[in-house]
Amino acid sequence: MKRILLLGASGSIGKQTIDIVKKHPEDYEIVALSVGNNINFLMDILKELNVNRICIKEDKDINTIKEEYPEIDIVSGDEGLLTLVRECEYDILVNALVGFVGFMPTYEAIKTNHDVALANKESLVVGGELIEKALKEHDVELIPVDSEHSAIYQAINGNRKEDINKLIITASGGAFRNKSREELKEVTLEDALNHPNWLMGDKITIDSATMMNKGFEVIEAHYLFGVDYDDIEVIIHEESIIHSMVEYIDGSLIAQLATADMRLPIQYALSKPARLFNPTNERLDLIKTGILHFKEADYRRYPLLALAYEVGKKGGNLPAVMNGANDISNLAFRNGEISFIDIEDIIIKAVHYAKYEEINDIDDLIRANQFGNDFAYREIEERKHR
């Protein structure tokens, strides 16, 4: 029985993790979880899961939960997340949090000698250098949950790192993959949230439309697999059937194929090297799939993908600045405050305005992310009054 600490239980990845645990009760147990503000979901899921500790976003909801579940220990806020990570008895952390808030739980889980199944991209985007150092000091594993990185993880298994020629990360192209730069000026939030292949949370769906999400994945891949940025390639693959590939020095190309169902990479992160049967996972029918399409990623069409390579290579505070600006710009677009193309413009300006600084500790990281936040806030306010 593998004991799971699940952070971000009410999001898309969190809900699918719960589904996997319910399908395999003899293999997995969720001992503690966090849900943010989604108290209705929490009250429902507590009827099905025997957890002893939970974290919510705000103290004001504690009494409501205690009335029905007086025996459960409740903590709150960002510090509550760290309390769960440091004090709970668990075997693996599933970090399904969204945004910068996910970094510290990942970092603390590693420092307390716990394996991490990572769905929180920002952990490695903003703090890859610090996490890389922590992993060298502790005998634990960082296991990717993203479908692209899970595909690479599986394709590397059994092969030597020195035989890798390059990693090939596939990208659907997002909701606007067939639109020109000019057409992007008029797109709406509803348009952006209409992803052609995946059902994801709003924030990550917008990141997919801007290709910021794919840029994050490039940085993640660099830290997860120790591969230089020049040896990581992004290609557009509209069907999202091949989730990523590894090319070896002998010319062999190993790919992982599956339907667009996140339960598969989540489950593999928990079960590897074993593969568990899940009757609800749709099987890939290659005959019905027919032809697969691939094309080069256009960095002029997707400037945030180009930016991610730039800041990844430079390192230091710049990835955190990029992430901070993206968090605020993405939210502003979802709130109707800026246009879609404003997201790109604000993030690029924030990174190029920032002065390069080394990241030596957590405080440096927090300041860099906050710089990105603050820059984006100022830009958004200026654009409101134009």
C-alpha cells in the first residue's frame, strides 16, 4: 500500500489521481490532501476517502468542515501545505498545485526524503537550480506526471543517458494553432479555453494557447533529464497521440503513444515500473487514428516558446520572472482585463526589463517571482487607461 499526500486535489490532475486511487484501493491510499477554496468538493470527497489531515486556503471554512468531520486535523494557507509535507506520514507527494505556490511543497518534500510525482510545472521552471541541488543531496526521485515528460521518462527507461541525441517534445499547438498572429488580436476567453484535445484547468489551457506551457515543459525537461537546451526540440503534433520522443545517437527514435488521457501518466508515476490495468482508460486504436501529422514549431508564431529557451539558457532569476509575469497576465486575460496578445507582450517585456541575478536561496527565488508579478500588474494597469 503506497501512501499518497495529494496537493491540489480539486483540480483536474487531483481529481484524476483520486479516480486512480479509487480504482486501485489495494495499491494506494490518500492519507492527506489539499483543496484550496473548493469546500463543496472537499465535503463530498471526504465521504469517500479516509484522510486524517487536510489543508484549505482560508481559516474561515474550518468550522464548517469541523461540524461534520470533527476528527480531521485541518491546516490552512501556504504554511498549511508545508505542514502536511513536513509532518504527514506518506510515501509519495503528488503535487498537482498550479503556480508558484507549488514550488515550496516540492522542495520541502525532497528535503524530507520523499519521492515526488510532479504535475506542478512551476517547481522546476522557477526553482530548477535549487531542486536539482536538493535532489543530489537526498536519495529520492522526482517522477514526471506531465504526459510529455512521462513519455520521455518511459522512452529513456532501459537506455543510457549518454546515448541520447535529443529529446522531442510534442505540442498540439493549443486552441489557436490554425490562427495567424493578426487573427489572435480578436480572440476571446471562450475561444482560448476550447482546447482541441485535452480537458484541463483554465490557467493551463490558456498557457497552452500561448505555448507558454510548452516553454515551461522545455525547462522542465532540461532539469528532469539533464539534457542541454540545444538538444531539446519542440514539434507540432496536432493529434496528441505521440506524447513525446527520444532520439538516440544510432538514429533510433523511441516514442510513447496513447490517447489524450492524463490518468495514464498519473498512474504510471505512482506504479512504475509496474503497469496497472485501468478499465476506464480508452485504448488507442491506430486504425481509427489513421494519419499522424507533424510540423516545425514556428518561434515567430509562438514568441513565448522562444522566450522560454532564452531564459532557460540564461537561468538565474529570469525563469522566475517569466513565471511571475505569466501568472498575473494569464489571470488578467481570464478576468477580461487585457487581450490575448497582451499576455505575450507583458511577459516578454518583464523578462527583458529584469536585470540578471543569480539564485542562491529561496528568498532570491521569491523576489524574482514577485518582480514578475509586480511588473505585470503595472503593465496591466497602464493598458486599462490607454
